[in-house]
Amino acid sequence: MSAGPVLDPDLPLAASPRARYRPCCAVVVCRADGHTLSARRAGTRSRAWQYPQGGIQPGETPRAACLRELREETGLSPRQVEAVAHAPRWLAYDIPAALRGATADADKRGNKGQIQAWFLLRLTDPGVDLAALLARAPDREFEELRWRRPADALARIVEFKRPVYAAALAAFAAGPMAASPCWRRLASGPA
């Protein structure tokens, strides 16, 4: 994991902030109790969990990509969330060489991995039904959505993405989520 340049969430992207890394956004949605929306990928043997994330299109701002990806992957609309914070820097990870031919982010595009703009959003619709959301999501990338404490979600992330997730969660835990009991142990940063 490495930190990239300073992130301006409203600056349209013309090119990747780092050569050979696909520019993406990642979205942490939290409820009032601090639990975060975790998603299990469809069609993978690893049964890996992650936060919603996806590519930033040319000319799109990271903030706009965040809301688009959230709607496409989970069915949550921008009216059901509010922006809380964004990570101050782009965060990058490499996709392991053994997996590069099997992912859209790597060899097919000549990328080594992803460089991500991270956003923290708060759910404003407490009556949301996760199964109903997923059923209406335009993209069927996930087969299950679940609310988890941030540390529990982090433990279920695939190993090569975990340092980036830990850095983003630590930034949010030290800032806007500092008062939330289930975020406190993340505030010290990656172990």
C-alpha cells in the first residue's frame, strides 16, 4: 500500500494520478451506530467481502464516481446517503502477479493495481432493506450486503487490499468517526 498525491474530490480526472494504476473510488457507508456496509462479491470462490468500489471514468470527478458506483453496485441512491468525509490522499495497492490475468484492473489494461479515492458516507434512510437494495442494483457484482463493525469488515477483506482499507478506515476513525465506539480501535492506524 502506498499513499499517492493529495486528493481533490471535485477535480475531474483526465488521467490516473499514478502511472499503471487504474483510478477508482471506494465507498464506506456507515449507519448511525457506526456499522459499515460490507458486500460479498458474486461469482468468486474466495467469498471475499469488500466495500463498494469501481473505476472513475475520464472527465468524471471522484465524488461523482463514488455516488455512481454506490448506486450501480448496491442500489443505494444519493438521496439515501450524505457525504461525511474523504481520505486526504489517493491510496494505492498492487494486484498480486498471480491474479493479474484474472482481473479487469491488471494485465488487460496494463495496470499493476488500483489507486483509490476513499469516501465516507452516512446512511440517512434508517429503514433501508439490504436485500431489496441489492435486487434493484443495476450491476450484479455482489450477492450479499451486510452491516458490520469496521474492524469485522476489515478482517474479511482479501489480504492484498487490507493495508489500503486499514489506512482509509484509520483516517476516518481519527477524524469524523472518532466519537463512535466501534471505530475507536481503528484510529491508531494499520497494525
